[in-house]
Amino acid sequence: MKCLLDSWTGIAKYMLFAGPCFYGAFSLFLRPDGNIVEGFGFGLMGASLLVLGATIIAIPVARLIAEPAGNLFLPSSRWKYPLPIYSRPRAFRARKNYGKAFEAFNELSREYPQELSPYLEMLEIAVKNLGNTEVGQDVYNRGVKNLRNSKHRKRLTRLHDELLGAASQSLNS
């Protein structure tokens, strides 16, 4: 939205210079003159003013058209840092290689401490797949310490309570 507003503001600023050119061009074109030689000279000056005005206004008009279309394919810097890549650890997990999956998610949690997904995945792997509640508790503590978003901490706490509650029930049975 800001991009669109900037484009229209740019057009308004450039029109301060292009407007007199357009006015001069049309006043020279519409000038009633009986002499064809003088009329041709004024017509040529009018055409040159028209081209000059069009050139001045072309820059912001092109920007008005190009930026929204360009942001569709190449968005402006929405992310300050590259996003984490989850394909490698999830591939390990799909192949039931839980140790490597846990280590890969652990690397992601160290590189991106504010991301919730690595903590959730490590907590699940530790408790469900590896059956190690102590490691799950360590992952939970580290996640609560590193996550700043309260919704993320609540979600991690909810999963922690579900997994460790199910693990304690299975031990009691």
C-alpha cells in the first residue's frame, strides 16, 4: 500500500514539471495560425514539449505499474534473515532416523532460537520416538527460555503437558 501511495505522490511531484510542458504543447498545437511555415515551427515546438512532458511523467507511471507486479514475483525484503530449512530434519524423521532428525532440529533451534517448530519437533521426537522424557524436559526448558512470543511458549507448554502426561500415564500402566 505504501508503494502505491509513493507512486501516486511521485506522479504528483513530476506533474509540477510535466504539467507546464503539456500546457505549452497543447497551446502551441491549438494556436490558430494562417502561415504554414510559422505553424510548422510552433507545431514542432509543441511536439517537443509534449515529448519532454511525457518523458518526465513516464518514470513515476512506470514505477506505478512495475512495483506491484514486481512484488508479486520478487517480494521486497519481508524477511530480515533467510528462513529455516526444515526439509533435511523432516526427511530424517520420515526415514525413522530419529537421532539425526533430533540433531538437525537442534541445529535449527540454535540458528533460529525464536522459531517454534524446531522445539515442537524435538520435543515430539524426544518423548514419542526416543522415549527420553529428560531430554524432552531439557528441550522444553530451552524453548521456554528462548521463545519471546507468549503464544509460542503457550503452545510449547501445551504440547509438553500432553506428551509428558501421556508418557507418565504409560509408565503408570
